[in-house]
Amino acid sequence: MSMRSQIYEWDSADYGAAVALPAPGRSVSIFVGGFGNNITKPAETTATEFVVVEDIAITPSASSGATAAASEYRGLLAGTTTIGLAGPRAYVQVRINTTDYFLDPDNVPNDGIPGAGSPYPRSVNFQPSFNLYPDVYVLPGQVWDVLTVYYSATGCGDGAGNSDSGDYRAFVKYTLYDGPDALIANKLLEMGISINPGNVDWYKRSLLSA
Amino acid sequence: MAPTGQLSSLRRTTTDICVALPALREIDLFIGGYGNNITKPAETTATQFVVIEDISCSPWLNGNVQIRINTTDYFQNPDVTNMYGIPGMASPYPRGAASTLAGTTDQLLKSFDLYPDVYVLPGQTWQILYTTRDGATAGAGTAQVVSAFVKYTLYDGPDALIANKLLELGVTINPNNVDWYKRSLIEQQVAAASAGASA
């Protein structure tokens, strides 16, 4: 099992009910941010690991045109009528060590991918406009994080700063290469070849046939 | 689902009803004691090789599905602690299911694809574990049925040997590559025979 497909799902209410949300506009780590389900330490790769982040997604938002606050639009809570938006207006960003992956054209880090562009969960109503390609590589020894932020407090949870399970979620899909496969991943990186299970297998075959 | 008065059964019946599931307990689909079960744990013999290609479960009630090979869980948190596996929200069964039992809000699509596949080598025991964080209730008017799904390919006999060989070679194990390996063996034999005849 030296190549493993992995996921991490974050729920702001830790799969419970009526939990206070982080303040709107505040960026929160899904791993160790102190809100929702967390893990015991920051996500990092050891010297013999290589992580390829293949997808990130977060609760979507949509223009609603709702005429009353707190009404529902496609399963999302409509914010105040002046906002004209249902859902949390949430974004998700990848951070490697201290560097944010998604930048504005002026090279200033931005909030990341909007939930409207990469929704979680995907549904017939909310499908992705964004595909994380090329993938994001986390090299051996690096710390990585996935950061979330939302801006519409009246469209998130109960609209008053609290959320139940499922109101505000994020998702990350990654592949963990370990041991010899991590070495091959490094070799592919040097060669400028995309790191995916198919190319790792190809490299092994080429070693055997040489 | 199971017959009235039972939590599980080996055969489906026309009178099965919903059974309650405890929250936060990993339930083996095969011998977990809930719903339709089989007679013994899923395992491969010395001449079998299993490739698990897809897993999914009901998205409601915060359902998750995990693969366990012998005693090792396949999906782990980034800090290498245990987790419940793939959420039904990310890999819904059936595809197009709603995220709640009310069924009114959405029709989910998959966010997760099990790639690379998971290999169960000869002699290993494997489990598919379903966990609901919320628990499921039973009874008239409160029945909450959940389901889970696993898609796998069983290679047996010579094909299992070839699957092992492909694994050694680092080649992905799928029916096409098994056929490719067979063809390459035949081509080698033909080439050796013609070389022997011409010598």
C-alpha cells in the first residue's frame, strides 16, 4: 500500500448541532483550526512521504433572488435580502509551509477557490466549474494546510452565527505516496512528469525493463 | 433491513423491515450483525486476488464507509489517526441520492473516485465498514434505512497468479492488463517456438 487515495472531510459543527461558527472573514484551518472536527497535529509529510492534493471543495453559494431572509434556496439558507445570495459565500485555500497556493494576478494571496466553483457536496444543482489541475505537490518534510473562510454570516448555519452538521463543510482529496513510491514521485518531479499512480507505475516498469 | 425481530439475516425476505443502527459504531457489511450478511468474513484464498474498485454509501445520517485489510484501515487522517472513511456525501449510493432522507433538497454526485484501486492479496481478510455518526432509527414513521455498496473484481486461479506478477512489475491490475500479460506470454512462446524450428 505505498500509494493510497485519501480524503479528509471537515464539518464546522463536528457532525453535531448548534455550534458557534468562526467569525465571518476569519480564515480557519480544517485540520487544526479549533472549529469542527480536527486532527491532533498539523498535516505534514515525513522524509519518506509525498502528498499530491487532487481536489478541494467547500459548501457552495448561489445567487438566490430571495425576497425574504432565512428562506431556503436549493438547500442553502438565503442571506439578508440586500446580499442577494444564499449560502455562506465560502472559499478554500491550500497552504504549503507558509505559502498560499492561490494568488491574485498581482501575486497577492487570495481567499482561494469559491464554493460556487468547487462545491461540496457535488449535486445536480451544484457542479464544479473548477478542476484542481495541475495537482498540488507537498514535498517530503513540508507542512500543508487547507484553509476555509466564509463571508455571509446570514447565509451560513442558522444565520445567527451557529451551525448544525452539514451547514458548512469542506473536503480535500489527496494521494499519499510512501516509501519507494515517494522516491519515484521525487524522481518524476525532477523529470518534469506529472505525479500520478499511472506515471509511478510507468517508472517502475521502465526500471524493470532497463 | 432484516426480518421482524432480527437485526440481520443471511437471506433477503419480502417481509424485511428497517433495523436501528447505533451511532459511531463501525459495522462490517459482511458479518456485522446488521442487515443482510454473509456466512463468514470476506477473505481471499491462496489462489485468489481481489481488486476493490469502488465503495459508496447512503449520504444521509452522516454515513461513512471504510476498507479494512486484515487489521489495517485504508483511509487515515493526515496525522495517521483512525477515521471512518469516505463520507457518503463524497461517494453517494445510489448516485443521485439526496443528502437527507427527506429527499427534497439535492441530488448528489460523486466527489471521490477510488483510484488507485485497493488490492487484497491472497490469504488476506478484508472488510467494508459502514459507520453512521448520527445513528439510524427504526419503527413505523421513523424508519431510516441506509445502504452501502462495494464493487470489486475477483481474480482466481491463473489470473490471480498473473495479478501477483503484475503487482511485482508495478503494473496496475485490471482485466485489460491481465489480458495483455497473457498475450505477451503467448507471443514469447510463439517466438521461442519459431526460433527453435529455424535453428
